[in-house]
Amino acid sequence: MNRNVELKNHQREIFYFRLRLVLSLGFVAVMLFILLARFFYLQIFRHDYFHTLGESNRIYVVPIVPNRGLLMDRNGVVMAQNYSGYTLEVTPSKVSNMDALITDLSKLVEITPKDIKRFQKLLSERQALETLPIRSQLSDDEVARVAAQRFRFPGVEIKARLFREYPFTDVTSHLIGYVGRINQNDIDQLEDDDSASNYLGSDYIGKTGIEQSYEQELHGTTGFEQVEVDASGRAVRVLSRTSPQSGNTLVLTLDAKLQQVAEEAFGDYRGALVAIDPANGEVLAFISKPGYDPSLFIDGIDTETWDELNNSPDTPLNNRALRGQYPPGSTFKPFMALTGLHFGTRSPSRTISDPGYYMLPGSRHQYRDWKAGGHGSVDMFKSIVISCDTYYYGLATELGIDNIYSYLSRFGFGKKTGIDMEGESSGLLPSAEWKMKRYKQAWYAGDTVSVGIGQGYNLVTPLQLAFATATLANDGVAFQPHLIKEIRRSRGEPLLTESRQLFDLQIDPEHMKLVKSAMEAVTKPGGTAAGAGAGAPYRMAGKTGTAQVVAMKQGEKYDAKRLSEYNRDHAWFIAFAPADKPRIALAVLAENGGHGGTTAAPIARKVLDYYLLGKLPKPLQTVSEKAGAEND
Amino acid sequence: MMNALQLKQRFMRNLDPVLLAALGGFALVSLVLLYSASDGNWVRVLGQLGNIVVGFVALWVVANMQLHWLMRAAVPMYVLGMILLLLVLTPLGVNSHGATRWLNIGVATIQPSELMKIAVPLMMAWYFEKNEATLTLKNYFVATLLLLMPIGLIIKQPDLGTSILIWASGFYVLFLAGLSWRIMIGSAVAAVASAPFLWSMLHDYQRHRILMLLDPSQDALGKGYHTIQGMIAVGSGGILGKGYLNGTQTHLDFLPERTTDFIFAVWSEEFGLIGNLLLLGLYVFVIGRGFIITANASTYFTRLMAGSITLTFFTYAFVNMGMVSGILPVVGVPLPLISYGGTSMLTLMLGFGMLMSIHTHKKLVKT
């Protein structure tokens, strides 16, 4: 009995146990189903997502920055190039105590206070995660020292990079400009142009001059490398590579030696010179003096040097050739003469009697000639040769401002020339309409009088005046002034810049002949530039000019000695040669140089001598000699 | 003189060939996978081979034990385990990675909690067997205490993974021993109800840690990194996998702990969903065999023990795969029979040795 009960209990026990075992089995089945569902979810439904995550884990796209295109002059002389060197760079986001780091680093490599100031300026403008150079052009010794100690400096690295170099430094600074570090403005601009992706990894972009205006040609196409990396970010292997395409080499229309000759011809004068080939608009020389050392700007300039440059009374950062606006003075007269001939206002042979001043009918105000007592009897030819003011006071009055404006604006006065460089000024050719708009005043007859001799409201840029001179030299057929002769692509045929004719004024050949022969006589004995023209073995045509900086009171006499240097008149000279078949036309401005004939014209003569005869005023230093001399 | 056949029969007498074949399969998978997971490091592979050999020897020894020997071992093992766990709290305990789990016994360091994986269910099963005739609520209470005491010590170390596995192995004993549904449901309700109160008792950093366990993406580079990289490995494996030795997550070091706790991610990445189904199949096979042995076990003690061993083995596998695939928090549980490691291999093989002993000695006990 007892045993029976026990057996029963035992069977019941087994039954309940097996029931619970089956329940456990059910639990296991449910859990397994959950796992299976999870595997299906991860490996089928979300496979693409996780595949992408896995790929982005291991694949990095590393941009390969293309080599920037070179710049060379028309004869193949290099004007901007790249050289490889080492920089010491710091990633500020990885550095906790920047001052301590700089102190420690300066024990290994020389870091000047200027470097630190420059670095701090970069630091204040930096973008997140950017690395900033603290020292460039490390010597091999310095590289080795830093490399050995690098573990001590997280966030510090040595980078091998290509640096931009401008062999002609300040001689070509305003023409070529410079590259500088890409800033937020540049990034916004690149994003607007949809070219930001091409600048991945790039640190530099053209900021001014040709470097800026031809940025697209010079930059090249960024290459990419797909790299497989491990979890610590170390590259394991290269998966694919798209090579970068170097920027295009630009061949300038410029003649580097001519540029150097012109720059040296200025001596200590500030000023500008633009020389153009009248037959095709090629710019042969482009000077704005003083220049500056463009390499200062490449990795950011320190505040002190910047202030020094920016506040200098010589304004070395001002591109005078492109942006400087000055009254043309008497260089305006040949153009006025052509205007008079065009409208038939004055026949060439008509003479006036010059008492040394001009008075408007019904007025007692005397407009003085530069020569007290006057030039006596003056016809058009003589008016140019001796630069008679009285002749042009009268001519302007007879023409009226409307005629002057309508004809001379066709020469390009008051308009940008459209040269391939950014930031050009348009100068000013006044008109009655302009004066009303600008000053809310009617045009007075007196306004016209001073326009006749290139004073008054008139303003030109040296480039504009050179362009007008080239147009005149080319008998009224104007070509677009341009700086680039040829674009040599890293692949494909070189692209030659075609000379583009802008307009043909269809000037009567007789008119042309008269004005040109008068301009030629300017450089002959009796002319205002006789000294500068003396002994020239080619036919040189020109016109002097003087631009007032401060206005003279009625009856006051101009005395250079009494005026401070910066208030003295600017000296102008325009020229072309050979007069019968011009190969070069130019405009020279010597700021505060006084008379055009004595300061500006000799500069032009040296330029013409070199260009036409290959004659050097003195042996030119080579670029390396010049660099060496500067370091002494 | 025995001939070879006799020798083989003698050797295999107490082994279950079905289970043995499956375990051999796991050993093969472990070695092949470790070769890939360790980037072809033969030291690791041969080390694991050593672990496997030791494990099989232990299995053979235990399988050949009489069951009453096992029962006799229950109390001393449990007491020894508790003493060692207490010693971990003394200066003899070795701290590593912020947890004190090891004990320095001079010649080596041992992890007493591993011993408890066997000792706790063994002790509980022994206790229920002892009181089989007169089971009352009091016995379940005492058994629960036997379970909670070591768990309390192990949580303190802290070692969440081992605590969970020991808790599971003890709970299975309680469940199979017939713990009333009312008590189980009552405890569960009480646990859920007290959760908000316990939550309010926690420090901020403790709460943060728990939240991190629940949502690893909160800390993608810190604690969440393991889970995220594991999920990427599993998910990017797709249906067919990237192929043996071709897992990018594995071979480019993105997967952490890939020879130990995250070895399943390596398998998943290289063999895909198909591989996962095969591996799950192998686990299901072993668990199924375990259930059959349990169902046929002859005594109360062996039923409880076999059931607990089988279900714990499953729990092991489930928790590991669940944590690698991101449905469970990362708690530090290796993939049973595959992850590199001697201790877990030995514990598991001891368990399977007991299963075989239970299987082959059932008739002996009955008589």
C-alpha cells in the first residue's frame, strides 16, 4: 500500500517534471526564434545599412592636392613656381595648453616672435579641426630634431608640402599677386561655385593678381585615394586611386626682363607703368611701385608687418597701375586734338595767340598756361609739342563737354579696360549728366576749360591711359589688353589667347598723321621730352603730362620746393615706338615726380630702349643674385 | 591482453557518442574560427586546442564517475566555493580592470565564481534530492538562499555576466523542482513593482551606466562601441558572409574582444546568416540531446542536474549571441565551447561530463 502510494507519487512527480521540461523547451524555442528574427533583421533587412557602416569604417577617401600651375613670362622665365619643403604644423583642437607647447617647441626649432604673432592671427581665424603652420621651411636638422621628439607633442606634425615661390618678389607682386590660406570667405565662394569638393585638402587659393583671376586654371583637379584603414586609423592598403591633375601652366604676355628694367628705371620714385603691344593688346610690362614681398602673405602675415605695409605713406599694397586714379594732365592733349579734328572744331593750321592765360568770354577769371607769358602763336602741331594749355582751354570750350565726352569715352576713358585681373578702377570721364547725378549741380563752362588739359574732374588709371595710347598708336583700332598669352594644359593642346579687337574708331588717317608726328616731335629738340628722346635710334613718340595733387589759388605760383614731397605734382608720360610702326605703347606715372618730361619720360626711354634695342641701362641682377643681396 | 576493440569499448563505455560528436564539432568550429579571429595567430589556436584537450579529459573523468560520487561532492564543493568567494574580498583578491574576481593562490590566480557555476546547481539539486520525500515551501526558501548567497558575493566583485548565468542555473533547478507558479509570478511582480523604488535609490552615475547598457548609441566611442561594432559585423555579413578570413571588421581591428566575448561577430561576419543558422543548429542539437538525457534521467537529483546543465548551456549561448547582435546589454559572457578561454571550456566540459554520466549510469542507480 505504502509502496503503491509512493509509486503513484513518483509517477506524478515524473509527469509534472516532464511538463515543466516541455515548458522549458517552449521557452528555449521562443528565445531561439527571437535570435533568428534578430539575425534576419540585421543580416537581410538592415544589411545595406550595416554594409555601408562597415565600409565607412574601413575606407577613407584621402584627397591628393594637385600641383599648382606655374607662371612664366613670354620667354619662358619662371615667375611663380613650387618647391617642396617642410612645415611644422599644429592642430589646435588637440592641444590643451598652446603657450606651453610653443615654448617647448621653440627649444627644438627657432620660432621667432613674428612666427608666433602670425600663428596667433591664424589661430583666431581658424576653422575647426584645421592644422595651422607655426614654422615653415624647416631645415633638415630641425625636421630630424622634431621628428625624434614628436611623441612629446600630440597635435604637432611635420608636413612635407609644396610652397609657392615668386622669384621676382616685389617686382611682380602687383601683377602676379599671391596665394594665401583658404579662409571662410573663400570657402563660401567655393561653395557658391560648386567647386568646394575640388579644394578638399587644399590649403591655398589665389588671393590677388593673376593668382586670383586665373585660380581655376592654376589650381588643377584634386585626385583621390581610397585607403583601407584599421581601427587605429592606420592605412593598410590603397584600394583605388584617381590621380590629381596639375594646374595649367600660364604663359604671360609679360616680358620679365622688360618688367625688371622698368622697375629699376623708377629708381626711388613711386608710380606705375603699363606697356602694351598695340597690335594685339598684350601687356608687356605692368609695374606698380613700390611692391611688396608676396611671400609674406602665403601663410598669413603677422599683424605688425601688416600694419607696417598698410599704414605706410608709400601704400605698397595699392595696385596703382590697376586701381590708382589720377588726373591725366597734358597726356590728355593728343586725345583732345583728335576730338577737335573729329568734330572739325579746329583745323590743324588754325593758330591761336597765347598770352599765357585763357579767359572765358565775359569772365575775368584767368586760366593760366604752364608757361608765364605764353607760347605766342600756336597751331595744333605746336600745341602738342610744347604742351600749350591755352590752346586746349579754348578747344575744350569750343567743343563743349558733350562732344568731348561722346568722343573720348569711345577711347575707353571712364571705363574699365576689362583686363584679366580683378579690382580694376574705371577712372572718370566727366559729363554734364554725371555732374548732375554726383553733385546735383549743372555743368559750368569753367568745368569744361580744365577738362581740356586733363585736369578738373578727369581721372585715369595708368592701365587706362596705356590702353588709350596703344589705341592711338594703332590708329584707333583697339585690342583687349590681356596678361595671358597661352595656357599650357597638363593634358591636351595648349590654348593660345586670341587677340580680341574691341573697336575701330576709324580715325581719318590725316588726323592720325598730324597727332602722331606732333607726338614724335615732343621727343625731338624743342619738344617737352626732348631730353628723354635725345639720341634715340628709333622713332619715339610721346606726350608729357603733369597732374596736380593740390590745386593752385588764383595768382599763386607752383613751387615744388615749398610743397611737401607728397603734395608735389605727379609726372606722366605716354609713349609709343617706333612711331611709324608701333611695337610698344606705354604710360608712365611717377608720383610726385614733378614734370613729366624730366622724370617720367626718361623711365619710358629706358623701357623702350630695352624693348626695341635689347639695351640694358645697367647689367640686371639675376633673380638669385637679387635674393642673395636682400639677405645680406 | 585486451585487443584494440575492447580498449575502445572500455574507453567509450560511459560516453554518449551523439553528444561527443557534437562537442567535437564545436571544437572544430572553435579552432577554425579562432585562427581567423586572431589573425592567424597559432599561439592562440594551439592554446585553445590545449583548453579543448583538458576539457575532454575532464569530461571523460566526470563521465566515468558514479553518480553518488557526484552527489557526495556537492556539499564540499559548495562550501569550498563560498570560502574562496569570501577570500576574494580579502587582500588575497586580485583586482583587474576595476573588478576583483580572482584569487591569488600562489602558483596561479583562479576565479572562484567559475567553480560556482557547477557547485551551485549541484548543491541545490543535492538539497532537493535529500528532502525529496518531504518537500515544503521552506525547502524552496532554503534552496533560494543557497542560490542568492554566492550571487550576492559575485555581483559585488562586480561580475554581472557570471551572476546572471549562476542565477539562471539555480533558477532552472528551482523551476524543475516544482517551485509553485504563485511564488514565481509573485516574485516577478514584486521585482517589477520595486524597480522604480530601487531606481530612485541609485546614484546618477549608476543610472547612467544602466541607461548605457540599454542604449549603446549614447556612447558610441566608449561602452557602446562594442555593441555597435558587433552589430556592424553581424549586419554587414549579410546572407552568405564575407568569406573565411575576409571579415573587414575582424581583420582591421574594429571588433573588440574578437577571440573571446565577441567571437560570434567574427563568425557572423564571415559566414553570414547561413553560418548563423548552422551554428544555431549545432546548439539546438546539443540542447535537444540534453533534453532527452534529462527526460530519461532516473533520479530527482539527476533530472534537476541534467535539466539545469542543458538550460544553462542554452542561456550561455543565448546571452552571448543576444549581446553581440545588440538585443541584450554587454555583460561579458563568452560564446560557449567556441570563445577562447580555458576556464569556461573546463566548466562546460565538466557539465557535459555530468550529463554523460547521468545518461550512462541511470540503470546502475536504479538497481
